[in-house]
Amino acid sequence: MQLFDPNNPNEKKKMIAAGVLGVAAIAVLGFVFFGGSSTKTTTNTTIAKASPTPTKIVRDSSDTGADDPSLFQPVVYNPTVAAASEADRNIFAYYEPPPPQVRVPYVPTPTPVPPPPLTATSLMPGSIYARTADFSLQVTGDKFTPALHITIDGQDLPTRFINAQQLFTTVPAALIANPGSRQVSVRSNDGKLYSNILTLSVTPPPLPNYNYIGIIGKRHFNDTAVLQDKSSKDLLNVQRGDLLGGRFRVNSISEKEIVLIDTNLKIRHTIGFTADTSSTNPQFRPPVRVSDEEPE
């Protein structure tokens, strides 16, 4: 009986498969018997377990190289304390931004004004009535020279030098025609020398306290004016030249007005005619005249 038939394809395949299996078996056996007896270097991994005590070393029981001290490493344990919320903190509080900073505008430090090189201390007189005539004004001070002028409201006046402490000038009536204050100073023509400012008071003059309410016509125009005192309501009959209140002299009388002169200040006061509606006497009304008519 023949075991192997080389002409049979199936037999050929079986033989090839058997050969392959035999080679594989021989390789496995050689690895088991010959490869296992050779020196094998095995890297063992030591698993260190964390311990509550940092200095204690723990190793795994499955470690085959437990006898090798080089495989042990110290375990460093740094416990972390969880952050706790602040005590008694209001959890509903919210952030409030600080109020805006108030910016104070920068104000430069004012440069001090240098004192005037000249000094004016007083005026004589220090006050004057309005509507009066020209009058003399004396300025008292220091460091005056003949080159200086007295000025009133910026207007230079002809000035007479007396000495280093006194200057004189004549103030025209036009500068005091109205009540108010006037600024008086001393300065040179070039303006390099000047003094501080003094104030001249111009006050209203006393006024006659009367109303002109009637006229009584006479021959040769020697008329009589009827005046009424504003305070007492008394009636006064006056003629030209009469003195009222020891101050005001009757200068002229006409149907339209009466003119009084202040004997102290030499000021004219004109009082216009005003009909007295409270009087029933017809003689208190001035008659209408022509230039060539003579009163009865």
C-alpha cells in the first residue's frame, strides 16, 4: 500500500500543511525551552500608593522586585485646604463703583499787583454838592513832584505843585453837574508815575420844599406868588426878593414858574406852576397876560 501519491493534488496540499504545522511547532518548542532559560531583564513598575503619612513608603504586593531598594520613591503629599467663604458676608451685596472724582478747575495764582509808586491819602474837600460852581481841590499824599497832574475820572486838570505832600487844582462846575462819585488820582504825563485812587462824593443839593400853586397880579408887575409847603401844607405869599426858610431867595415870578436862588450854594431852583385842585379861591390861578397889558 502506497502512503503518498505524488500525482494526487489533495495529497500534495496535505503534505504542505503538515510541514508548515511542524515548523511552527518546532519554533514554539524552541522558544519555550531555549528562550526562557536565557537572562531576561524585566522592568518592574512599582506602584506607590499615597499614604496620609508623607514619610511612609507603600509598595504593591504584586511587585516582583520588592527586594530592590532602588525601586522605591518617597511620596510627597501636600494637602490643600478648600477655601471657605468669609464669615458673616452678605451674599446679596453687589459691587458699587466709587463716586467719580470731582475735578477742581485749575486756577492760576494771580500775580500780585505792585503798589503804586505814589501815595494819595486824602482830599479837601472830600465831598461837594452837585450843580455848584468851580471849586478848589487839594490832594494830600507823598512823593509828589512838579511833573504830576491831578485827574478826575481820567481827565487831567491844571495842577499847582505846593510840595511833595500837597497838590492843588480847580475843578470846573461841568465835572460836578450831576450827583455821583468821581475818581481822583495823581499821575505823570507818561503814566509811569501814578497814585492810588481816591473818591470825591458829589451829593444832590438841598431842594426847596414848596409847590407853586398861584399868583396874584398887581400893578407894575409887582406880583405875589402863592406857595404851599409840601410838609405842613401851609400857604405862603411871597414877592421878589423874599427869603424862604432862611436860604432860598425869590428871584423871579411868572405865570409859568418861580425861580429861587440858594444863597449858600448859589444854585438856581425853578419851580413850575401847579394848579391847586383843593382850593376854591379863583385868585390862586394866574391870569393870562400879554406883554403890553398892565394888571388892574
